[in-house]
Amino acid sequence: MASKPRSKRPGSGRTPLARLRAICLALPEATEKIAWGEPTWRVRGKLFAQLDDRHHGADHLAVWRPAPLGEQEAMVFTDPVRFFRPPYVGPRGWVGVRIDRAPDWTQVANLVEQAYRQVAPPSLLRALQAVAGLGPRRPRRAQESLLSALATAPSRTTNRRTR
């Protein structure tokens, strides 16, 4: 008797870059720009996430993101396989998050949103909180709905220089 095929989670067949892009571009006024040979995501010209696709020969695919004071050390100490101090921006508190080893995409989405909140202007933070389920402490079901929505989010990319 043939077994019934298991259903995949929404977005699970997509590449890590496609999933990261959907997470970043789902945030209000987020744009994508190629910089330093890699996709970066910005809000009103301020960088909140950058892809690290084996940068300078590194053995990982990751996203770099700014973190609150002290969080970088805590994350790297707690899970050095998943988190690292990236070159160039690491001394300013940024954290590298690996996305090539079956990451927890809910955690990645939360970390990207936290980075966005660090650089976005207050008016956009209010807009973000006004959207149902997008507050900083959203329930698990809302997180799953967000990730499902992100799986079908349209792409907004640009190669233009920001001011």
C-alpha cells in the first residue's frame, strides 16, 4: 500500500534567499538593493539586513542584522553554530544568523523584524503595530499566518542607489 505524501509547510520548497527576501519585503516600505555584491534590505535608506552568501570564502549562507546592545554576545555564546560576529559590522553589534542549516524561519522572521524596528522611523513602527498580529510579541498562530503570507508576498527589488 502506497503511503500518502506528507504535505509541506508553506514556503518550505523555496530557497533560503527567497524566504529571507519575502520576510524582509513584507515589512512596511522595505526595499531591496544590491550592495557589495549581495542583496541588502533597507527602510527609507537605512540598512536592516544583508545577505552573506559565503562572503570572502566563508562556509555559510547567512543574514547579517543589527542587534540591541549586548544581544550579539549573548546569541553567539548561546549558539555559536547558528550565530556569529560578522566582519566589518560585527564590532558595531551586528549578528550573523545562518540560514543554510534548516533554520527556524519563525525565529529568523522575528530577528529581522527586530532589526527593522531598530532603524525604522517611528511612523513606520506605528504602521507595523497597526497591522494585526505584527506586534513584538505575537502569538504562535499569528506567526504561522505571517510566514504563510510571506510565502506568497510579491517581490519589490531595486538596484538604484539610495540617497
